Amino acid sequence: MELQDELVRSKRVLDEKFFESGKLRDESNARGDQVVDLRAQVAELERDIDLVKSQRADMFREIQRLRDVLDMKSREAIDQVERTKALEFDLQKVGARIVETDKVVEDRTYAIKNKTIALDDAEREIARLKDINTGTSVEIGALRKDVDRVSTDCYDLRKHIEGVECRNVDTSA
């Protein structure tokens, strides 16, 4: 019986070992599936890493391109600032010239205003002198008439005196 017990016990141990081996096989299969899944994930991660590397390389090239563009834009901005400064300087010079021209215009306007006032005064003086001249011309005309009349009277008186003297000389002789 001992042999049978030993046999039953050995069977039981064998069944347990068989059961345990089935369990380990299932576990091994599950682990194998996990390994396959993990290898698939590793492959996917390697593809993702390659994709990220590719994207990083693209981003690096884009960053370089953008740096170049930034440098170009910076140079353009510096050129624009210099042009702006030059234009502002030119505007300041033009503004100074405008101020000087305004002063000249104001001086000339003042001179023209004074000359206009002097011209108006001279025109009034000319008009006054013309009036005086016209009055004087009228007086001169009247005086000439008077002189002509007085000359005629003098001539008549001289003739009359000469005629009287001639008669007195005839009578005294």
C-alpha cells in the first residue's frame, strides 16, 4: 500500500506539477503575448522616435531658416531706421529752411506793407499835388488872361501916351 500511496502521492504531485506547468505555460504564453505587444510598442516607439527626430530636424532647419529671415529682417529694420533718421534729418533741415523762409517772407511782407503805405501816401500826395497843379493851372490861365489884358491895357496906354506926347510935341513946337 505504501507503493500505492506513493503512487497516488506521486500522481497528485505529478498532477500538481502538470497543473502548475499548465499555469506556467499560460503565464508564459501571456508573457509571450506581452513581449510581442511590448516589441510592437518598442517598434512603434522607435518609429515615433524616428518621426520625432525627423520633425526635430525639420524644426531645426525651419529654426535656421527663421533665424536667417530674422537676420535679414533685422538688417532691413536697421536700414529702415537709418533711412528714417536720414529723412528726419532732411525734414529738420527743410523745417529750418521753412522757418528761415517764413522769416524772410515776414520781413518782405512787412517791407511790402511799408512800401504799400508809402505808395498810398505818395499817391495821396500826387493826387493832392495834381489838385494843386490843376488849381494853379487855372490860376495861371486866369493870370495869363489878366497879364494879356494888362499888357493890352499897357499897350493901349502907351499908344495913348505916345499919341498925347506927339500932340504935345506938335503943340509946343
